[in-house]
Amino acid sequence: MSLSLYAASVPILVHYLERLHTTLQVAEDHARGSGRAESALLGARLAPGMFPLAQQVSTACSFALRAGYPLLGMPEPPMAGGDRSFAQLRERIAGTLQQLRDLPSERIAAAERVMVSATAGFAV
């Protein structure tokens, strides 16, 4: 039995975005418990040159949508929420999860031979 393109992608993206949603809740609880400002954690970087946490979340959501929608010949939908607070980021993840769950599994599975070209990053 072979693994369909849908099974190899969408459920995995959903799983990781659900984990990210939980991680954001832990970070928010930490900020609240330690008295640190939300903006300090949202702007934090694990290493120099990395995106800050808020951008990491937005990038993960965008990547998940860019993995599915082009296979269907559809443009990436606008992301929900924002990136200025934990609540907005959780809304962004929840919206992305809903958009992923709404993708028709049969159509993605049938798109195994579709070639998709994309650019990544901010460099021109």
C-alpha cells in the first residue's frame, strides 16, 4: 500500500501546527508568570540571524498553506489573526488549521504529478 500525497503532508502539517499552538500557550503562561512582556518573548530569537518567535509562527503557517493550495491550482488564502500577541498568533494557527482541514484529500492525492514552483524567503 502506498502513501498518498495527502496522507504524507496535510495530517503531518496539522500535527505540528497543533503542537505549535500548545507551545505558544506555554510561552504565554511563562510570560504571565514571570512578569515578562509578551512583546519580549514574541520578539525573542533562539540565535542571532533567526526570525523572532512571532515571525517563526507566521512562517510555519504560511508554509503549511503553500504546501497544499498550489497543488489544487488555488492561490494561498490570506492568513487569519495577526502577529502582535499570543492571542493573535493562536488565532493565526487555528485559522491555518481550519484551512488545511478544508483541503479536499482526494484532489491533493490526485495531484501527485503536479509541479509546483515557489520562492522562499525575503531575498530577491
